[in-house]
Amino acid sequence: EILLTQSPATLFVSPGERATLSCRANQTVYSDLAWYQQKPGQPPRLLIYDGSTRAAGFPARFSGRGFGTEFTLTITNLQSEDCAVYYCQQFSQWPPGSFGLGTRVEIK
Amino acid sequence: QVHLQESGPGLVKPSQTLSLTCSVSGASIKTSEFFWSWVRQSGRDLEWIGYIFYTGITYYNPSLRGRISVSIDTSKNQFSLQLRSVTAADTAVYYCARDSRRGWVDSWGQGSLVTVSS
């Protein structure tokens, strides 16, 4: 079973600064990783797939990178509307895929 | 743009069966491009439940196998979830979703909170 560990659990970032979120897998998932953004009361929304491909509707200040067991989601020039919980999901061993427990991004 | 909407009881008694239906609009579920999935969330814990293809082929999470069944009605553009013998641990927000067939979910319903309680 592939387990995903996200860190930190909560990240406080000043407006306009950079947020760096980590997702680590306990075994390789190659580039079979997605990121989702979830705001309160809403379903998750696909943000990144295949490790680094941005989904429609998200600006270029969201970027994903990584391969194997280490992945990063970076949000540059953080805006207030970026406050959300961000989840990673692996689909290397799918079905079923597995999700991390998320990183909450808050404004400092 | 595809829209998914869950419907069903919000309260289920322990040992009974949880039943939810997902109505899809804006796209036909009779397509080879996507799977139609159920995902549940309890707090920050997201768990993929299972999927169905328009042909009726299903795959279920092994952790739930034996209690779960997913069906599809292409004439109504709907698919459904049944989870049997529920316990309090099955209390969650249940999402229906469209799966890319690669494993990521590109569209989600708004979610349906189901509480298991007597």
C-alpha cells in the first residue's frame, strides 16, 4: 500500500509570498501524482496531475514538481483566495489511489 | 461543462444500507473516456470507494469489498452507490466524481453528508 505524507499540516504564509507544500510517498509513484485544492464547504478541485500538469482554471503561480517519492506544490505570490487545504493523491497503484492528509494554507 | 449531483438520505441507522444516487448533467455517462467514481471524506481523510464504467464494469476498494455495490443507469444518466451493514465509521461526506481513467478525478459533485446513527 502506498502511503502519502504531507507536510506541514498547516502553513502560514504572508500575502505575496511563496508557499511550498511537500508530499512524500513511501515507495515510488513515478510521476503519477495529483494535487487538489479544497476550500471550506466545497469539494476538492483538481489542481495538478501527472506531477506537474496544471489543470484548467488555475493560474501559473501554481506549480507542481517531483518524481518518484518526493513532490512539491509551490504557490508563488500567495493570494487570499488561495487559502485552502491542498491534498496530494497517487495513482501509480490505482485502483485504488490514495490521498495524503492535506496541508492547510492560511494567511499570516 | 459536466455537473454531478448526489442525492439520498442524510441519516442511516447502523447495520442498514446507505444508498446514494449521482445525477450527471452536461455530459453523457455513456462514454469510454471516463470512469464514474465515489469518494468519501471524513475530516481530512479522503478515501476512494470505487468506480463504474458505462459498460457496467466495476472496481471497488478492497477495504470495502463485500459491502459495496455501484450500478449505472445510462438511460437516466445516473450512477448509484450502495454500502451495506454500515457503522458509525461510515459517517462521511460522499462525493460522486468523474475519473479520468488514469486515476485522478477531474470533476466532483458537491458532496452528500451521510451520518450513521440510531
